[in-house]
Amino acid sequence: MSAEESDVIRRAADGDTRAYGTLVDRYAPNAMTLAMRMLKDRRDAEEALQDAFVRAFRALPGFERRAKFSTWLYRIVYNVCATMLSRRGEKDEFVRPEEDGEDAAAAIPSDDALPDAAMESGEFTHFVQEEIRRMEGRYSAILTMFLLQEMSYEEIMEVTGLPVGTVKNRLFRARMLLRAAVLKRFPEHSHGVIQ
Amino acid sequence: MSDLSYQELMDYCDGRTTPSRTREIEAMIAASYRLQQELRLLRSLDHGVRKDIPSPVPARFTQRVVSALQPSRQELFLYRIARSSSALFAMAMVLAVIGLAVGPDPVTGHPDRSLFSSAVSSFRTVYDGAAERVSGWTTMSLPSVSRSIHLPSGSSLIIGLAVFFLFILLDEMMGKRYHRQTFKR
């Protein structure tokens, strides 16, 4: 945490709403992305995000500077979204720890046709991004935290409260779901099986 | 085809394999075009996720959050009423205690049965002396407290105290709520 950010957090914790506005500006985009991945609904995500930022401001005096502010904030966002999912009756699958997937240890098969040239195209990238939006929230949220927000396993565990095995498993499944969708969508670009 | 699992390929891609295992995996990848393609696909997928644009934040979102942090007018109004009321009751109770202390006994009518008669008498003497001097120096005429304030009975004091503590409680609750709203430590 930089000295500048530390100072802004201290002022915000003392009730300076202008300082807090700086933090909202800085963290809202990533927090909004996480909320969207979890809730899949723009209006719900906006409501959850506003609620989360208000809660975070109230809880700010208790924020321990040892943790990263972003991790602490995303945990609040995650919990608010989980509460919203609970109202929809969808929370259980989000918070339930899972065993490692059976397919995680499986060797890479040799008979899948891989999309060769398509991987470089803008259409491929666009398809991947659309697929994340369609993916189940419990997988896309973890994938987004890991790849887009560059959080470590430990930070994701802190945000979600899930054990490391579940975090790894969901990350694995998210990538496999993307892979399967891509193989289905781009068969025409595949170059055939190479042993 | 190989002993490499998807999980290991992902761990390798994420830089989470041990140095010795990394060397082994690199040797396997170098020997297999298929693994090279799988790795390339995995990296392309990750690249697609990393290139994703964060979801747009609603317009004027920061202002909305900051506005939501301000205490509502209604709560502020109720809080002020509670504070004013409790202050008024506090004053009334002080007057009531003085009245009970210095006033005539409601039963016997005896003027000298005060609870704090000596202290109140001293106060009355000092106040009346000061008031007389101020009145002498200026044209302002200050009231004398030589005439005691009268309370009809002690029961009104008990009722008054009960109402007073009720308002103290209300004030405390509203005050806490107000401070939570304004986020002062």
C-alpha cells in the first residue's frame, strides 16, 4: 500500500467523504466487475456495489492496515453479493466448498481438435469474454479475480472464505469450461489431431 | 499421450510449479507439438480473460455513494428534536429539584424543610447579591430567586425523572445512529 493511499484511507476512516470518493473512483470498476460476474444482472450489481461501498465506509475505522485495502473491500463486495444471491436462493452453490475435480488429474487427451489460427483473432478474444459472462458465477468470479484482477490464491481465499482446494478447483473448471466452449465454437479453424 | 495433467499445465502456466517440475514440463512440451498447442490455447484463453474490459460503473456512481453516506434529513430532524427535548427536560428537572429543595413542604407548608437548604440558601444569597449589584450598575433588572419555586408534590418529580431518563435513552440511541451516519470515530 502506497503512502498516498494509506493517507487517503486514514482520512476516509476519519469521516472525510471526499477522500473516500477517491477510493470509490479507484476501486469501483474492479468491484463492479466482480459483482457482475457473481450476480449476472446489472441492476442487482449496481445495488450491491453501492451497498458494499457504504458498508465499507462504515467499517473503515476497523480496517487493519496489514491487509490490502482492495482485498478487504472485495470481501465486502463478495459478501453483499452472496447475501443478494441468498435472497434469490442461489447462495449455497457459491459458498459450498468442493472437492478437487476428478478431471483435474486427468492427462491431456490427444484427440481434441484445437483451434489453431483462430486463437490470434479478435473474434476469439471477444468470444472468450462473452463466454465468461455466460459462465456460472462461482466459476467466472474466481477466474476474474485470478486473471483480470491478478489476485493470488491466498487473496481469493481471503475474499471468498473458501479453502484453497475449492479455489483451485473452480479456477480449473472455469478454464475447462472456456476451453470446451472454444472447441465447440471454432471447429472450422482446427488443424486436426497431432500426436 | 503424456503424463502431464491439465492441472499441472495450468500450474505451469501460472508459474506455480517447482523448479525441477518446471524443467520436466518444459522438456515434455518441447517434445510434443500437441502440448505446445494446448499451452498456446490455455494462454490464449487467459489472454482473452485478461483483455476483458471491467464492467462499466454507473454514471455519477461516486456521487451516489457519497450522498448515501450523509445522514438523512428525517433522521437529523428527529435527532435534533430528541436532543432539544432532553435538554428542556434536564432544565425542568433541575428546576424541579431546586423547587423541591427550597420550596415549602407540600404537606406541612413549612418553608424550611429543604433537602439541600444550606447549599441552595448560599446560592440564593450569592445570586441575589449579584443580581442586586448588576441592577444597581445597569438599568437591567434581574429577577430575585428569594421566592421559592413550588412543586405541588414529590410524585411529579418521579414522573419527571422517568420521562427525563426516557429522553436520555432516546437521545443516546439517536446520537449513536447519527454518529454512525456521519461516520465519526
